[in-house]
Amino acid sequence: MSIARALFGFPGGVRLPTHKDASTGSPIATLPVPPELVIPLSQHAGDPARPAVSAGDTVHRGTVIGRAPGDFSATVHASSSGTVTAVENRPVPHPSGLPEPCVVIRTDGLDTRPADGPEPLKDWLSASPARLRRRVADSGVAGLGGAAFPAAVKLTPGPDTDVALLVVNAIECEPWITCDDVLLREHAMEVVTGARIMRHILGAPEVVIALEAEKRAALDALTRALDDAGEPGMTITRVPVRYPAGGEKQLIQTLTGREVPSGGLPLDLGILCHNAGTVAAVARAVEHGEPLTDRIVTVAGTGVGQPRNYRVRLGTPIHRLIEAAGGYRGQGHRLIVGGPMMGFALEHDNVPVTKGCNCILVTESHAVPPPEPALPCIRCGDCADVCPMRLQPQQLYWQAMGRDHEGIREDGLFDCIECGACAYVCPSKLPLVGMYRHAKSEIRTSDEDQRFAEQARQRYAFRQARLEREQQEQAERRRRKKEALQAERGAGEKADRKAEIQAAVARARKRKRGGGES
């Protein structure tokens, strides 16, 4: 096992106050199962799961309550045993604030598991990659770093794609978030085992586990786990603390010196990244037959009494997490799912924990002052200096303001990862990221409208072609019928003429015979 690796870094970035010590002073606490679980059917990227239960059904921990409608989706399981009381729209943690379909379970306090649950695969090295992918998919594992991308989809790169490097991303570059840190401290072997399973599925010759240089306790635990595993080709790399070092593209560039092409994926470079929590969930799904029904969540911020990390069942109301962490402190609070840079605000705390919910940040109103009025851009260039994607944020801002969709697309709007570094350093307090998100939304809507218009044009063209074809076929049928009638009429006239000739001949013969007798 090696810890040394040459690093290349990435452009831009900022150094932020971390506030990590606030929630790492205590071990992970397990939150009790609440009386009611509200489990969204869409807590992953891709298509929402379709309900597999209805009101009145009895479920166990791990019972499938939502089935993936296709490959780009994820199965959803009951987080504890009880009775389904409703399948209905409920508020969920989402930037839109709109309610979504959820399965509501009244728990029974028994937390029983189904008798026909998946068998543990202790000897997973002898299992085929296809069987392991199926187990990951059936277990509903999705990315626990926040994006919630279905893990089985990422573990299926395609027959013509070779994965040369698997990166386990344990970097939490945003302030306050420490759920991966404590995971590595207390369950490092789960992460190592999950990485080994993924390596077996992908056939990757090299595995790198990346974490911040400041995570010394996590490094020690991970080093011991790797030594115990004795897995060759797996290394630990300590990355300097700089936001957004944990971004997928930035981490790949730091580790390899290679850039993911614009509009491309890490797989284009033969590289695959998975969050440390996701990797551990894969280990639990394969080795223990446990579907994804819980996760570690950081509860932190100046507005909560006792910041800490909790292992919590999916579907647990967020207010129970805050209560467990000492409740609200101070006056006037703001709730954020995720970190202060890329997270999104919640209107209230009566929404459930989901697979992508890695942190609940509670801040006091005085700690987050109201936004200052935006001033004119002074062209200082600070935003360009910190942009990790080498974009020109001020140019994108002006194009977004002017709705220059063609220009802003050409200048790399969709390469923007919305990290917020540009807005963080802007002395004019311009709402840069908000404008980029708005521009992306407008462009996507315009593209969708154009796609629908093109589909309508094609449908119209197909209809016109069909009508013309039907007219031609109808004309051809009329022509053939006319010819047939003409041929029939001609044949009849010919037969009549022939009959008349025969009758005339017969009369002539008769007269001739009559003349001969007289």
C-alpha cells in the first residue's frame, strides 16, 4: 500500500474556512427509527421509481416499495418495518420546493427484515461482474455524495470502455460537511471492501482513495484497513485543501494531470469516480445483503446546539435530526441541504432525509446577512482567477443578462460546475451563479421547445407524405378500376358485336337454305 502520488492540481479555487472540528468530536450516533417514515420515490438521478406497495400493505426493512422503471433509475426500499398508510405527494428536500410522490410508513418498532431478503455474498470474488452489478442495482445504491447518480449505471461503462483507474472520492471540500470523514474513521474497512468489489466489477488495475491532507484520523484508519486487506494496486492520496478539490473533474485533474473534455465524462479518459459513502454502501449490499435504507448525515452550523454526525434511516423527518443535535440555537434560522457553497435552502424542517442528503446546515440569521445589492462589474478579474474550469465568469454574466444564448453556450456555460467560487470572491456581489443557472434553464427550455417543434414538424411532414401517398394510392385504385370497367365494357361490346355477326350469319344461312328449297 502506498500513500505517495505526484499531484498536478487544478486551476483556480479558493481557500474556505472549514469548520470541520465542530461535528467530528463525537462518534457517529444512530438515530432511533421515527414513528413515521416518508420515503420519496424519486431520491436519485433519473426516472422516479414506480410504487410497488399501496395503503394497508405490511412492509419490512428492505422491502421493495418502489421499482426502477428502467436502467437509469434506482430501486427504493422501506427503511423499517410497519404499515403503509399512504402513497401520496409530500414535501421533499428539493430546490424547487414542490411536493413529490412518497410512500408513508407507520413504523411498528420491530424493525424486522423480510425472510426472503438477498443472501450475503461473502465469496464475491467468485461472483461474475454482471451478478454484482445486479445486486448493486437491486439494493438501490445511489451516489451518496449529493448527486445520487444510480451506482449500477456508473458500474456499467459499456463493452468497448476500459476503466484503468477507479477513484474513491473522500474529499469534502465544502465547509461543515464531515460525513465521509467519520465514515473513514469508524468504517474504513467497509470503504476498502467496497472499492475492492468495484474494482472486481470493472476490472480496473488501479484504485486511488483520495482524501484531504488534514484528515489525519481518517488516514490512519484507512491505512490500517488497506494493510489488513493486502490488496495490491490500491493507494491513498492526500490532496491539499482547496475548494472545489472534491469536484469530479478537479479531482481527476489533480490526480492525473488530465482534463475531462468539454461535454465529456471521466470514462472518456478511462477513469471512474465514486463517493466514499457510495463505495461503503456497495460493500454492505454485496457482503451483507443490505439494501440502501440509511446513511450518515452531518448536522452542523452555528444555529444548532450540538453538531454531530448521525446514521439515520431514509425517510426520517429532518426536524428529528435537529432535535437530536440539541435543537435550534439563537434566533432566526436558515436550513440548507448540503454545504454553504452548493447546497440549497429549505423552507421548513418537515421534509425527509434522502439518499443525496449528506448534510443539514443550520445557520443563524445574523450569520447569513441578507444579500448586498449588486454593484456594477469593475472588471477586476478575480472571478476568472478562481474559476476551476478556466471560464470567464464576467463574460458569461453579461451574456446571460443579454440572453445571448448562442454566445454563452459557445463560451462554455455548460462546463460551469456552479461551485460558486466566482460569486464568493466578487467584490461587486454579482449573483453570478444564479444567472448561470437561469441561463442554463432558459437554454434547456429553448432546446426542449425546439425539439418539440422539430417533432411537430416531422409529424406534419409525415402526415402530409401519408396523405399524398394515400391520394396517389386512391388515384391509382380509381385508374385501375376505370381500366377494368373499360375493359369489361369493351369485352361486352365485342361480345355483342360478335353475337350480332353470328346472328346475321345465321339469318343469311337460313335465307340461303330457304331459297334452295323453293
